[in-house]
Amino acid sequence: MRTQVCIIGGGPSGLLLGQLLHQANIDTVILERQSREHVLGRIRAGVLEEGTCRMLERAGVGDRLKTEGFIHDGTMIASNGHQFRLDFKAHTQKHVTVYGQTEVTRDLYEARDQTGAKILHHAQDVLPHDVTLNTPYVTYKLKGQNHRIDCDFVIGCDGFHGISRQSIPSTLRKEFERIYPFGWLGVLSETPPVSHELIYANHPRGFALCSMRNENLSRYYVQTPLSERVDDWSDARFWDELKRRIPEAAADQLITGPSIEKSLARLRSFISEPMQWGRLFLVGDASHIVPPTGAKGLNLAVSDVHYLTEALLQHYQEGDPNALETYSKKALARVWKASRFSWWMTSTLHHFPEHGGFGQKIQEAELAYLEQSPAAQKALAENYVGLPY
């Protein structure tokens, strides 16, 4: 098989890149290890920056986003039993949109179905070859048979555990990592959200987040030690702990119900440099991971897609031989800024037992300063709604 761009990974970043390239008459094949049902079954956050929304609209998948997405002009931040509102629109003239990543992926799948472009599920043992030459190719197994795709470029959208990053020699990779000493226990429930905007809560017992998917579907999180397991948490224990950590007014209004999904996510910051090697390019989690506190994971993957799409269009449409050489530098500049913001949000809002009472008081002072300082609020708002690209 021959294609121009072979994309490894059929999640939202791989699907979005494929859709944008198809619109430019650039042929793509997507290889996905899992089934379509498995990919659509992944529960992920869905706070989208305006830049992400524009990219989805550009790809022709913005209709449901516009009608079903929830626009948030601000967020609530709580500490020490008190909460205040941070107004994104007042400080930046921008907003974010709450629209689940599963729905983004579903829209992109349907768009690819309409184009008839190839996506091969259950592709096993995927491996890029000769990416430093002008004739790279990718091998894989499907239904026990060996296959090969010859291509111009290989794009790794296959996540943290995928083969793409590992294909870059370790002598050329620089990896930077911070593993946080806690995780997020998340519960999805068919209940009305406690707030029409997100609530981020700092508490001596640990961080909590009140989020939403739609008017009748809520997503809540509490910080837990890494020693905890999902099975350790009954619904009753979870709701009790959440109520302890959020302001009393919110706790009194909280409507609880049976969980329909419960998961535990470990938090880490991770960046691998460079994001390209020869004709192999990395996108999203294949190169970088951020803790979910700043809502940057999917948004960073989309900004990677933006930079790479522009470079590929310049290569194919304008014959620019140097267009792709700057992809890694441009993408990483934004990745590091977003990673700094995610680290700051995580460090400010979570309980670190090793920091003791002094650390908790410093966090409370930081948030009190944030409430009183328009300059600090603007800085947070600018980062939360998304830096330009």
C-alpha cells in the first residue's frame, strides 16, 4: 500500500490531522491498535480552548460542538471554605467550551467515514522504518498477516505508550518528567452539575474538582494517594469526601447518584524532545503529558496538529523544503508554556503532605492574592483560555 502520510494512532489528534490533510487532497492512512468501540469508550476531559474549537470548525466537525457545547466565561476557585469567580471574558474577551473528548472523537470518526479515507483498526506490531531516508515505510500485522505502507511521512499520534517516540534513538531524545505523589479519582454520574461553571477546590484533605459533560451528566474528582485503588471507594465514600472539600454552599446543593464510571488517574508532567526525527513527527501524548489540572492535554495535541498541518501544506502545496524543519521548535515552545501553567495549577491547588502546614498556608495565601489581584487573574485567564498559536 502507498500513501503520502501514514498516521499511527486513531485518537482525536490522528483523526483531526487526517481530516485536515484530506481537505487539502493529501492522502492519509490511519493505523489504530484498538477497535473503534474501544477508542470511543475512553472517558476524557472536555474543556476546549477557542483555538481548538476553531481547528474543529476548520475540519468541518463543528456543528454539534456549536449546538451541544457549553460556553464557560469563567470558573470558580475555592480555598478554606471560600470561593470566588475568575472571569475569563472580562480579562481576555475569550471563553472555553465544555464538550467531551469522546464527542470530539465521534465527530471526527463520522467525518472520516464520509470521506472514505482509510483507517485500519486492530493493527498490531506497528513499526516505522527508514524515517531518516526519503523513503520511509511502516509495517504492521492485521488478522495475522504482515503488511507494509510506503509513505512520505510518518506521524506518531499513538500516545505515551506508543511505538513512535520509542523509535527515536535514546541517544537523541531528552526526556523531562515530574511524577506527582497522588492521583485523581474520577466519578461520572447521571446527575445535574452542582455548578454551571467548574469549581476548583484547594483543601487540606486534598484537591477536588466539580466538572460536567452536559445538563444531566456530571464529572467529579478528588485527589487520592497513589496507594488507593478504585475498589477502595464506594459511591457513598466518594460523595462524602467530595462534600468535605468543596465550599459548604456547593456541598448543600450537590445532587448525588450512582456512579456510571469510576477511574483513578495518576498525574505526571512529561516532555520528550525533539518532536521530530527525519520524516517521523510526534503529536500530542506521544511527546508530552500534562496533569489534567489546567485542562491542556487535548488542547496541546490540537495545537501540535495546527503546526504540523501548516508545515505539511507548505511542503506539498508550496514546495517549501524547509517548512517541516521548524515543527518541533514551534510546537515545543507552546508545550513548555502550557506545561508550566499545568504545573502551577497542580502545585497551587493540590495537597502535598511533605510540605506540611506551611505549604498549605502558602497555597491559601497564593489564592487569596489571586482573588485580590486583577493582574494575577488576567495571567491565569490568558493561560486557561489558551495561548495563541
